[in-house]
Amino acid sequence: MSQGESAVTDPQVSAAQEAHAGQGPADPAPGRDRAGADEALEAGDNGSGEESGEVAPGLTDVADLELEGEIAADYIEGLLDVADLDGDIDMDVEGDRAVVSVVGATLDELVGSRGEVLEALQELTRLAVHRHTGTRTRIMIDVGGYRMRRRAELAETGRDAADEVKRTGMPKKLWAMNPFERKIVHDAVAAAGLRSESEGEEPDRRVVVLPAG
């Protein structure tokens, strides 16, 4: 067992500690900005497409992306073994990023109440891939289909907020979200024909839906 693996005895605790220590991506600019500027680094879609802002270069060759997926799968498999958790690992390439999904019946520990453990796990996996390839990666990690379910919920939230703003003509401020969540809401609001902005600083940064005009 490697030194990195022996240090991990509980993925939920270790991943949460890494996230608290600031391993996750930070917004490039505090305060209020246009939709997507602060989500560019992470929410190219932590499941979605990149928007404006500084984007990690990443690998685009399919063979390189498949290699990223293999490295990530090995890393996650090691964590599952250390924590004595059962799970099958699927690898895929979607667009210009590798996707590694963990499926199983007892994986709530790897998601967290609002996905915070999953976000930390993704950042740890990206660091592991970077150590092997020397290149920053946009690989996405999913557990138990959480991101797909969450995407549908957030898209509905964005549509509902847009409908309310259209009715009232007043801005609507939503609850604090991570970059992945904000990106999905921004996209849903834009699809509904309205504008939205991100306001505040992490971890309290949130989407504000604006009336037309």
C-alpha cells in the first residue's frame, strides 16, 4: 500500500478535510459578475460546457483522456478498497473530458448531504491524475448517478426562478451553490430568456435571476 493510500482511512472524512483546507477551485473574482465567469474553471460541466474565464488547458486527445480515466479509476478503486466500500467503476469520454462513474448500493459516504464529499473526491482525483500526467485535468467524477439527478433538480430550480421573475418583475436571489450548481442554473435561466448573475463569495456565492430589460 502506498503512503497516499495509507493516509486515507475514511474517504468521507479525508475528502471533507481536503475540501475544507481549500483544495477545491476558487472563483477568479469576488463579488458580483456575469453568469459563468466564476463557473468557468469548475463547471465546464463539475458536469457541463465551459463558459468564459480562465480555463485549465486539459487534454483533448481521446487516448489521453482515456489514460486520465484509467488513472482516476485506479485511484478511486484504491480509496474504495481502503474504506471497504463496494462499487463498480465505469469510464467514458464525453466531449473533451474523461468521466469516471462509481455505481453501487452503499455509496452515500462518497456523496455527502449536498454533494460536498463528491466535490472533494473529484478534486483529490484530479490532483492524483495531475501527478501522473503533469497536466491539469477537467475529469469529472460521479457517484451513484448523483450529478445527473442533481442537474435535473437544478435546471428545474432555474426555470421556476425565471418564471417567478417574469411574473413579479423583481430579481430573485437563490441559495448558496457551488460552481457546478450555479452553472446549471445560469444555463436554465438563459434558456428561459432571462439573465442571471453570481453574487457574493464562496462558500456563500449564489445566483441572482434578473428581470428582462
